[in-house]
Amino acid sequence: MAIGTPRKRSASLNVLAMLVALVLSAFIGATAGLIWQSAGWFEDEAEHEVVTAEAPGD
């Protein structure tokens, strides 16, 4: 009969490291998205205003 508790080594989950990686990737993704949106790449034509109805009084 064993005396005491058995010593099992459990793998560390590294929750703190995963949290830091998640927050870091969120900031990098948000920054890349904002840069991509404001850069205006692949826009060949300028945006045109589309008038669907005449203004009153014209």
C-alpha cells in the first residue's frame, strides 16, 4: 500500500504565454487591417456620387 499521494507531473498549460500571444496577435491584426484600409491599394477608379432623385426645387 502506497503512503502519500503519487507524484504526477502534469504538463504546464502556459496560460499566461497564450494570453500574451493572443493580445499581441489581436493588436498586430488590428494594425494591419487599419493600414490596409487606409492605404487604398488596388483602387483603380475614384468613387463617384450616384444621384438617384432630383433635389426639391431644381
